[in-house]
Amino acid sequence: MTSINAWNRRLSAYAAPVAWRSFTQLGVTLFLFAIAIVGAHALYQLSWALALPSSIAAGLLLVRLFIVQHDCGHYSFLRSRAACDWIGRGLSILTFTPYYFWRRDHDKHHATSGDLDRRGVGDIDTLTVKEYRAMDFWGRFRYRLYRHPAVLFGIGPAWQFIIRNRLPLWLSGKTARKAARSILLTNVTMVVFFGGLGWLLGYGEVAAVWLPAILVGASVGVWLFYVQHNFEHTYWARHEEWTYVDAALRGCSYYKLPGWLHWLTGYIGFHHIHHLSAKIPNYNLPRAFAEVSELQDVRSIGLLESLGAVRLALWCEERRHMVSFREAAAA
């Protein structure tokens, strides 16, 4: 099927949230997160080294909470839009991600993923080989620095979630004012929440326990986003040739993870299905994959294989696949 309308009809049975499943997912994840973060604070009284593994566990659970917030942004988590908005806003305090500000950019990502002529919002910057070659020395240096794993999965996530998400700057378009308000209101609630926590427990302890959790969650989240779009035979096309269905089925991978990792990451590994129909709740994605045979005939990437995607940095329009800097230079 090449029509997105045909796919929406085909997948409509899965695009119906079940309230008890949604609330159970949210409740269980919040409960486990609370155990991990409270445990980290308790262990911190003995030593920071003992508290760190519990903070890391909390960070991994933040990934699952972020997926719930993500589903709320697509209005796929519950039938009520108002309930989705309130849950999404509440979780934004824990995920350090202003709800409306992120939703705006993420909707743009869904609408333009794989379109070479509409890059730059809600995605990881990707240049073509020709564009990279046309740059001067400093332009190439900046892009290579940006694409370095230490920046992409370390410095970059820290910048995005801790600093960038706090600044109502670099906004444009009709909804810029609403996005700025989303950032400022999230900042205020975070100051109240973490300020109160720091007043009770000490600001040093709060930083020592929560910062590792946020950094782990941010880095894992960026990695998932990266590997599900940045693989060798992904999909990029000029706007006149681009189609939404091709971008979903060819430009998004099926990240073949162990079952417990699928659970922890909110089933976002079934990324091609999510891009085909963002109205499907995350917990219905595995069932859609199992029952719709056409969804199984896509590019799957295993956990070990995905590590090789780190070297891919440029899109070769002639050969239609991602290449490394070294391959681009040799060509």
C-alpha cells in the first residue's frame, strides 16, 4: 500500500487506547521510578557511589516515562485530549522537556522525516556528501564535531535537555509564543519542585541523585532516536519525490531488541509502525507488528548491529545510502 489513508484504515483497529492499560503503564512506571529515585536518595546517605546505580535505573525508567509523554503529545495515550495534555505537562517536570514546545517540533519531525528539502526541525542534522564537500574547513570541522559520538550522545543530550529546553529562544512561526510559554511554565514548576526538594534534602544531594538520572535518560533517548533513522539504507529524498509512507517504512528501522528492553523503551523500537500511524498507543505496536505481515518486511536492526550506525554521517544522493566520512573521502 502506498497511500497513508489506506494504511490508516488498515491500522485503525490498533489506534484505540485502552484506558486501564494506559493508566496501568503510567502507574507501574511511576512506582518503579519512585522506588529507584527514593532508593538513590537513601543510599546517598552512605555514599554517592552506592547511590549511582539506583540513579541510573531511574534514568532508564525516565525513558519509559518520556514515551508516555510522547504518546500524550500524539493524543494516542488516552481518548481524552485534555487528559493527555495534563499528563504530558506533569511528566515534563521529570523529563526536563516542555510538553508543548517538544510536541510542536516532534510533529514537524513526523511531517518532514526523510525529506531533504525540509530538514532541520526535530531531527538530527544530516548533510549530503555534496553539501559537506562544498563547506569550508571550519564548516566541515563543526559538522564532524557535531557528529562525534561524545557530542551526539553525551554533550548534545545534556545541552538539549538541561539547557536548551530551559531557553525560550530561537523560536519562530505562528506558535512561537505558545512554545515559549510552555518552556517558561515548565521552568517555573521545575523550580518549585526541585527547589522544594532541595530545601528538604539539600541541593547538593538533589543534584548528585537527579543529574545522573537525567543524563542517562537523555543519552539513551537520543540514541534510540538516532539509530531508528540513521542506518545505512535509510530513506532520504527530495521533496518532489518524497512520500510519507516511504519515509515511514524505509526511513525508520525496526529496532530488534530483547523483550525487556522493548518494555523499558516503551516499544519505540517498532518505529516504522509509529511513523505510519502515530495514533497507535505504544503498547499496541508489538501486536500490530505481529498481526500485519506487511509491517514485518522492513529493515530490522539488532542491538549489536546498531552500534555500527555511529560511523554513518553523510547521505550519498547518488548511491542512496548513508556513508562515513572516510567513505565519502575515498569516493
